Amino acid sequence: MEAVDFVILLLHPLVATVFGFWLYRHWSTIKAIRLKRGGAWSRIRNRNRKEIIAEHERQGRWALPAILGVILLAIFADIHRYVNLDAEVSDLFSLHGWLGITLAILTFYMTRTGKRIVKQREEKSSNAKMKGIHQRAGNLMLALLIAVMFLGFLRAVQIIQP
Ligand code: HEM
Ligand code: HEM
């Protein structure tokens, strides 16, 4: 494998690792507002609650385009492996990949429910139910993120070794 192949194959894992940490931070910050404990709480305890929620809404809208970008890089790497590195079609699919796509669907759902909470708040109607759905889906998303990241590291080790 040449250096350029390494770069193409490692682009997805590197960008995905940054994305994973960002998503964890995004989730733990909004959680800390209610739980009032942990590392995220000590980071935001002196900040205004409304400002943190507004930041959550603004940054949350980037989660879907970001995860789609992460997946595009993986598809690009897989195409490169198939065309230039003689990989079999069956080598291009993995549990990690399928769970990653499920995570993207859940991200789409998070954006949708998040936007609905905002809309209901603006219309001054009750949004407690939607908040509950958004919060639980967020917890599920975090569990899935940990699984995807862990399997991703294993996949990187498997692909890079000769
Ligand atoms: C992948 C992206 C997202 C994740 C992981 C996420 C996660 C969460 C979590 C876990 C909570 C509940 C915190 C608690 O336990 O009380 C929450 C609350 C909330 N989220 Fe998101 N969210 C995301 C995207 C969005 C988006 C795109 C919006 C709006 C455009 C949004 C709007 C809100 C609002 C308004 C609340 C309620 C805050 C409050 O009043 O306490 N979220 N989010
Ligand atoms: C949000 C996180 C992630 C998502 C949504 C995601 C998604 C995907 C998808 C859809 C594929 C293509 C199918 C396949 O080849 O199995 C893939 C491939 C791959 N993933 Fe991930 N992944 C994520 C994180 C990671 C991480 C953290 C690593 C390693 C540190 C990683 C390593 C790999 C590797 C090595 C491949 C094969 C293609 C390549 O060499 O780039 N992934 N991923």
C-alpha cells in the first residue's frame, strides 16, 4: 500500500473520530443543563441557560450534513479499495457500516424532533412529549455512536494490516 492509499483510507476514520467527539460533547452539554453534574456541567455552569440551548439548536442542525460527509468519505475510500486495491465486493460491507447508516437515520430523526420542539415552543403549545422523544432518541444515539466508533477502530485495524 502506498502513502496516498493510506491517506485516502484514513480520511474517513480521522474525520469520523472528530465528529464522534463533537457529537458526544453536543449531547453531554445539553444533558448537563438538567443533571447539573459532571465535566460538562463544570464547563457551562456560569453560562446562561437560554444561550446554551440556542447554541444546541444552532449546532445540532450541522449534525446531519456532518454525518453524511463522514459516510461520503467512507464510500470514497471503499470505491478506491475496490477499483485500485483489488478488494472484493463483500469486503466493502460491514456491521460497522450498517450501524453507521442507522446512526445517520437517527441523526435525521434527532434534527426533525429538535426542530419540532422549537416550532411548538414558538407556537406556545406544549412540547413536553416531543422533548421526551428527542431526549430518549438522543440517549439511544449515544449508545449507537459508541458501538459504531468501537467497531470503526476494529475495521481500521483490519483494513490497514497487510
Ligand atoms: C444530533 C443532534 C442532536 C442531539 C444528539 C440532541 C440531543 C438532545 C438531548 C439529549 C436533549 C435532552 C436533554 C435533557 O436530558 O433534558 C435535547 C434537548 C433539546 N434539543 Fe436536541 N439534540 C440534537 C439536535 C437538535 C436540533 C437540531 C434541535 C433544534 C433545531 C434541538 C433542539 C433541542 C431543544 C429545544 C431541546 C430542549 C432543551 C430544553 O428546553 O431543556 N436538538 N437534545
Ligand atoms: C460517526 C461515525 C461513523 C460512521 C457514520 C461511519 C460509517 C461508515 C460507513 C457507512 C462505512 C462504509 C461501509 C464499510 O466499508 O463497512 C464505513 C467504513 C469504514 N469506517 Fe466508519 N463510520 C464512523 C466512524 C468510524 C471510526 C471512528 C473509524 C475508525 C477510527 C471508522 C473506520 C472505518 C473504516 C476503516 C472503514 C472502511 C473504509 C475506509 O478505509 O475508510 N469509522 N464507515
